[in-house]
Amino acid sequence: MSGRGIDPARSRIVLLGSAAYEDEQLADVPQITANLRDLAAVLTDPGLGGFPAEVCVTVPPGATGREIGQVLHRAADEAEDLLLFYFAGHGIPLGRSHELYLALHDTAMDAVEYSALRFDTVRGTFLGSRARNRVIILDSCFSGRAIGTTLSAGQQEVLGQLDIRGTYTLASAPPNSTALVLPDEAHTAFTGRLLALLREGAPHTGPLITMQDIYRTLWSRFTAERLPLPQQRGTENADQLGLVLNRTAATGEPLDGRGIPPRPPHPPGPDAESLASRHDLAVDLHEDGRSDEAIAMLEQVAEARARLLGPDHPDTLGTLDELAAVHGDMGRDQEALDLEERVSGARTRVLGPEHPHTLDTLHNLAASYDQVGRTQEALNLKERVSEARTRVLGPEHPHTLDTLHNLAISYSLAGRHQEATDLRERVSWARTRVLGANDPDTLDTLHHLAASYSLVGRDQQAADLEARVAEARAHVLGPEDPDTLEALHDLADFHRRAGRTREAVDLGERVVEARTRVLGPEDPDTLETLDMLADFYSALGRDREAQATEKRAADARARVGTS
């Protein structure tokens, strides 16, 4: 398919990026200045992009959020053919859903939501534009599941934020908390290679360099250089949009030794978009509880992607990774483990042992080892992944903290209670700072920390901390959410250990009543609280109540055939 042309005069382009940041936690990236300057030059070059200078706006580096919004809204209102937004700088994932924020020069890491540009705001502006074609190019980092460290098939939740009808999104995937810059290069790695392609042209393509040409060519070059692979997402044939004239096609001159390699040996074919849609549909089926259908569809997509793109292509491995996750959710632990070993081996071979995508799979593989009882292998792998993620992503990246949290669980299961306690204190402090005191992940770590305090004999601290967790969960999740009731159950036990048996009984009775109503009288959690309450009654000499409670639990187990 030949590329579709653009009317430059009816188009609008906004280039945004910060080379310097006021917050010391955000590293300066001086190459971004050259990114913005040289990309504007290419797009307005009469022999390449041909866009009039007045339609290509580079936002001043010191612009406020309000000023940036005004520029974006003006461009969206005026664009009739192409609306293009380019961003270079730090991408920041925030909260449990890792919502994407774009860092500005004055972004403060302790108040990101108030000082950075929320990507969903940009998305809303794009949705409101009448432009026929809409293109987003993101050269960003430290963006969790969205842009940067882990942008691939496992990051669909934020890729979904980028999925706007009639829009093509091209994103880089640098692995560190600063934009990836190679020695002696004037631009960030992604934008530098993008500029080389736009300036020098692409062989074996048509008179226009389309977005699909850009993706395929960069994918090949990044693979050859073992750099983080770019990602794309397009709708309604937006990938066929011709961004600039192809200088190689126009002159017939070959590229020099620094030129761009040809397309990958297994480039995405015409069915790649339909396979992506079927992958996403399978994910939706699983979320809707139709997991058997999801597995069948993912297996078909994985086979087709392997045939079309190659067995080691990121999309093929992404589908296999998703298939492993569905098997794991369904309790098919060995099937999940086998797939994760296959994907982690391929990603290690193609991307390297410490690429964020590889580490994602190894993180999941460690959890699968736990599920099949290979606990020492799980612990060893968690130590390896936590060390690598700390070095590659940073000590407070959400993915690093996820692995450290799970490593603490392994330490506890291995009887290494003091190590588990120390690690949980570290993770709870970091999660409180990064995610917030009431984030569910923060509260989960604090809940486990309370258990660690109890296991090392710090019963009063355990009770005080669990009371805090229960109160926060009641506020965030609701007073009868299963996680809230879990915290109250443990708090009752900590009261008993601290010698406050009457308080333990009162709380245990409350939890039994709530769990019976919310979960059912035969639910294992309900029975667990009944057993605990019977022990409390016995400790107070209330033998008749203890016996009645024990009988109630025994009758419930008999009804469901458990012992």
C-alpha cells in the first residue's frame, strides 16, 4: 500500500520537551534541545516535510502547564488534515494503574499530578480535534507500563490510553530513568535515529516515508544495535500516513555506511493489525470471565504471529506472556511456568538478560516457581530480579518495589523473618513516598510488615500498624471489603498476642459476622476466623462458647466436604 499524502497548510504540529528540570530527582537531558530543534528543521524543510514554519510550534522550555494547554488546544482546533504531537523527556507512571504523566521543567516528584502534564489530558484534546490524521510520537522514559521501561505487549492498560480512533502512536522504550543517550551522540537514541531516517530516506519504500516505514526501519536498526525496541499502535490505516518525502526514493542514491538497514526479515504484514485486535479481544474475554475462550484465541494469535513476524518478535512473545498470565490466573501453574520459561529464554537471547521486558517475565516466572512449590528457585530468582531492577529501573520504581515485596514474602516463608522485616520496612517507606499512604499496594506492604513485626516479637507494633491498615482499607475499599476484613482478622490475632484478649474476642466476633455475610458461612476465610475465635473463647475460659464455635466450623466444613 502506498503512503497517503498530507496537506501541510491544513496541518498543525506541536513539539514539547524539557532538557532541564528543577527537581533533582529528574535528571537533565540536554540532548532534548537538539531533538526539538532538528525535528522542527526536518518537518519544515521544503524538500522533506514541507510544513510551513507557522504550523510547527515548539513549546518554549519554560512554558507553564496553562500555556502548554493553550498551544495544544489551538493546534487541535485549527488542524484539519494532520495533528501531530511530539514529546521528549521523562514519562512518569503514577498510582496503581500507572497512569502516564509527562514531566515538565518544573515538575515536582512529590506532587506529580499537580505539576506534570497528564497524558489523558492530551488524549482528550486529540479526541476533540476534527483533524483527519492524528500522530503521537513519544520519546520518553521511566514510564512504567506505558512509555519507556516496559512498553510492549504487557503494557496494554496505558497503551489503551493512547488508542484514539484515526491516530498513530510511535513510542520509544529506553530502560533507565533518563532518556537513553549513547556516547558522543547529539540526540537521544530514539530521536537521533528517527532524524537520520527522515533526513536520509529509506530504501525499498515509496516516495513518502510512512509511519509504518518508520516503525519497521527503526525496529530493524534497534534490533541490530540491541537497543530497546520501539512500539507502535495505529487505527484506521493511520500507519500509511506519509510524514515526509523519501529522499532516497526521489534521488535514487544509496545510503552511506551509516544508513538505515532494510526492513526486518519478518516485517509486520497486512494482518498484523487484525492479530493485535484479536490479542486485545482475548484479554477482554479473560477479564469477562471467559478464560477458556481467551486461551484458545491467544494460542491462535501466538501461532499466527510466530508465522507472520517470527517466533522471537516482541508481539509474538507478548502474546505468549499474556497466555501464561491467563493460565496462571486459572490455576494452571505448570502451563504458566512452561510458557514463562520459554518467553524469558527468548527475551534474554534477543533483548539481553537485564532488559526490562526480560525482567518482567523473570518476575512472573519467580511467582510461578512459588506456585508449584519450587520455593528456593523462586527466592533465588527474586533476588536476581530485584538486584537487576534496582540497577536498571531505580530503587523506587514500582516494578522494583513489586519484586522486593515478593522477595520479602519468600524470606518469610524461608524463616528469615528479620530479613523479611527489614525489606518490608524499606518497601513500605518507598511505596508510601511514590504511590501514597493509602494506595492499595502500600497498604498491602504495611499489612505484611505488621505480620513480620509479630513474627519477630514486636507484638504491640504489629497491632498498631494493622489497626492503621484496617482503618485505611475501610476508608479506601469499604468497611466490609475482603481486604479490610483480612486486616481486621489479623488485628484481632495481634490483640490476643499482645495480651488484649477481650478486645480480640470483640473484634473476632465482628469479623465472623461480616465474613459470614459477605463471603458465606463455608468460605475458608470465614472458617479461619471461627477457629481463631474459638481459641479466644478458650483462653478466657468461655468453654461453652468455644465448643459451639468449633461445632459451627466443623458443621460448615462437613457441608463442603473439607476437614
